[in-house]
Amino acid sequence: MVKRAILLLAACLLTAPAPALAQQGGAPKVTVAQPLEAQVVDSSEFTGRFYVVESVSIQAQVTGYLAQIDFVDGQMVNAGDQLFLIDPQIYEAAVAQARADV
């Protein structure tokens, strides 16, 4: 019943005569804006994965505690670059002990 009433009301509103422009005071006022000039930079975004070209496994050949790390993850390193500094106190003590034994 409510649906029929809504449909009947919509049909009456759609078929009612529209008032003439002359009765409303003429054509509606239209405003015009100047276009905005700006530089547009084309850019593209892509999702994906990065894979390393070469990877290296670093394994200690001596024992000791690291005193400092001289590289940052992802940094380019060359052959011969110092990567770590092992605490020298253990080795200095071993040298002193060997000299004392002699």
C-alpha cells in the first residue's frame, strides 16, 4: 500500500507542468572561473619485488666480541673494506702470555 502511494506521488510530481523561465525571472545566472595554470609532472607507481644480484655469506674464522660494525645494511662494499672490528684485548692478552712464556 505504501509503495503504491509513493509511486503515485512520484508520477504526479513528474507529470506536473514545469514553471516557465519568464515566471522565475529569466535565465539563471552562471558564473565563469578562469582556468588554473600549473605544471603537471607525470609519474607512475608500480608494485613489485626486489631481488639482490649477488649475496655474500659472512662467517667468522676467529672468536671474539665485535667492537664495531663499519657498514650499513644494503651499503655497497668493495673487496678489502673493513666490515667489522673484533675487540683486540683477547688477542693482545694472548700475545703477552706467549711473550711471558718465552
